[in-house]
Amino acid sequence: MAILRVKKLDYLGASLITGLLLPLVMRYSTPSNLQLQIAQEKQQLISELMEKNNFASWIIFVRETSVNPDPILELVAAGDIVWESAFIFLKTKEGVHKTALVGNYDAEAEKKKGLWDEVIGYKEGISEPLLEIIEKANPETIAINYSLDDVIADGISHGMFLKLSNILSQYVERFVSAAPMIRSLRGIKTPTEVELITKACELTEEINTRVTQMLSLGMTELEIQELYYEEMNKEGVKEAWQRVSCPSVNAGPEKELGHLGPSELKIKKGHTLHNDFGVKLNGYCSDIQRMWFFGKEEEVPEELMHAYETVHEAITKAAEYIKPGLTGYSVDKIARDHVIIRGYEEYGHALGHQLGTEAHDGGVLLGPLWERYGDIPKGEIEEGNVFTLELHVNTKNYGTVSLEENVVITKEGCRFLVPRQEKFIFVTI
């Protein structure tokens, strides 16, 4: 039936046909075995992080998570739950005791995961067994998933916060924000996660290479974006952020960079093409920006080359400087100062954000101390974080030059996940 319907709608284009068949080959969700493996790796970090942040206990309090998920839950519990549930981590002399308090129909599934020291299934309501667990442990602090600045750490809904406050009314004064621990737990990518992000980056570059072979003078931004959609559909992957601007395609000097979709602007000889593109492959994202020049290398104007070198050098300086223990804003300052010294206005955004299951994965930001970023740039960079390094400068006659690379933080610095762009991609037609 689906095939007959597609034939009737063929006036909408080949991309629709491929899109309707996409679920047959989709590769944008994390396979269940890898999801469980990542949760096991994450849970190995919890004891150390609770100790570091002086948390006596931590409660993830959720319900119907397929509809309203807590961003950290999938990474530590490997899946959705239906009824009201409390995933409780209690610090003990022997380590951290992990309890899954879930509805009775969710209990067997949680037991099969092998993640928990104890799985308790309730029938009529969660209040009594939850209060009993906390009364018995009597923790000095109870970390809850709320944050004023970090969306990734603000997972508890207002309603669930009020409900938890009512159930544990005599312990509300012990509530503290779990944000510092969640930033580390989510931000420190496990070996499995780094591999998955790297695969997404590799596929992004492969698609960039394929599309490069199809480019021709006179093509519009919209036509180029459609080429990317066709390649994503062939691979069974989806865009890493909202589809209208992924990829963001910008041709020539007239286009302003931003979270916009493509237009009817066309590729012209002597002009640049820029894209901001990422895919979600097996549940993990890439986020890479590339620049093309339509002409020979020796034809690049001096003004344009100066801009490209400025952006490339700023990323180099940031990559050479970044390491565990530094603050996010100190890394941003290295690149920002270089841009200003080279005679350009500072870029109007952060140098880099973290990558993971989302293109903007929360946690410490490589950004300036602006109000809009709150305290996030003051956070500490940690080994295992995966960041973008991205910035742009504006030229007088040739538009914007912008690049973006993806790096993982190592013990002593960082490593590019895929080879970085060293010079314009030259297209001679």
C-alpha cells in the first residue's frame, strides 16, 4: 500500500519517496545493546562524581519518559519507563547503592538490564516506598535534577518537583541541584560514545565529499540542501538539529550566517559556499562547518584568504590551549582575542559547545561571560568531553568565512575526531 501511495504522490519529488521508505533503513537511534553498554559505562562514574560533589544521594524522578524525558535518564537507565519512577543512588561505606523504584509492570524490564542493585516494583503508588527508602538512609543531601542555566541538568518537570517535595516534605531543605554532577556524567563521553560520535563525524565528511562532486555553477542553496537530504536518506540517518537549517547552506557574499534555511541564491565563480551540517547516527551527533571556493587556489582574493587564515589559526590556538582543568571562558578568550588582533569584530556566539546525543549537548560551554550563558562558561573542562570549535569573521567584499571542528579532550589536550579542514575546498568548473 505504501508503494502505491508514493507513486500517486510522485509530484512531490524523489526525496519524499525516499523519506517515506526511510524507517526501513533508519540508523539514527542507538541500538539497544549499545544503549545498555553506555549506561553500564556511565554508572561506573557515578560513585566518583557523587564523592566529588559531596552528594549523599541522588534521585532521578520521572514518569512517561517517552513523552517527557529527563535528558540524563537514557544514559544511566538505558530506556524509557511508563509509571512514576525514582532511580535512587545512595552513598554507602561500600560504594553507591543503586535502586530502581518503578511501577510493577516496569520492574521486570529493569531487572533484565542488570544495572541495579535492587529493583522494587510498586502497585498502588510510589509515595510510601520512596519515603521509606529515604527515611531508612537519612541522607544529608538529596541531589535533584534542576538547574537555572543548563538545560541538560534541568530534567525534572515542575509538576514532578512539586510531587517529590510533597512526598519528601520533611527532607526538602536537603534538596540540592544535581547539575554539577550531571554536567560531568553527561559530558565525560565513554569510549563507546566517543566511537559513535566519531562515526557520525566520518559520515558527515563522507557526505560532504559526495556532494562536492555534484556541485555546479548556478545551483541554488535550496538545490544543494536537497542533495544533502538525498544522501542522508540513502544512509538512513537524520539531521542533527532542525531540518530547515541542517544543513545550513550559504552561497556567496549576500548571505548572512545564522539559524536560517537556504534560499534561491546561486553558486557563482569566484564566490564561496559554506555549510553547517551534522547527522544523527546511532543516536549520536556530529556538527561540522566547511568552506568551498569556486575557482583555483591562486584565484582566492587576498581579503578572503586573510579571513580564512584568521579563522583557521584561531581554531588552532584554541585546540593547542585546551586541556582538562581549564574553564570554558578561558579557551574562548584565546580564539576571540586572536580574531580581534587580526582586525575583525568578535564573533557573536560561544566558541564551542559539547556534542553527544544532541548537537548542543549541554554542560560546560566554551563561551564568554555573557548573561545569556549564565555560569556555564565558568565550568571545568574534563577529559572525555567532546566539543565543537567554531567561529566566523565577516569580510567587506566576500561575505562570511566560518569553520567548525569536533574535538575530544584528552589527558593533556585534545584530538580532532576527523581530519580538520586545512584550506578551502576548491571546485573548478
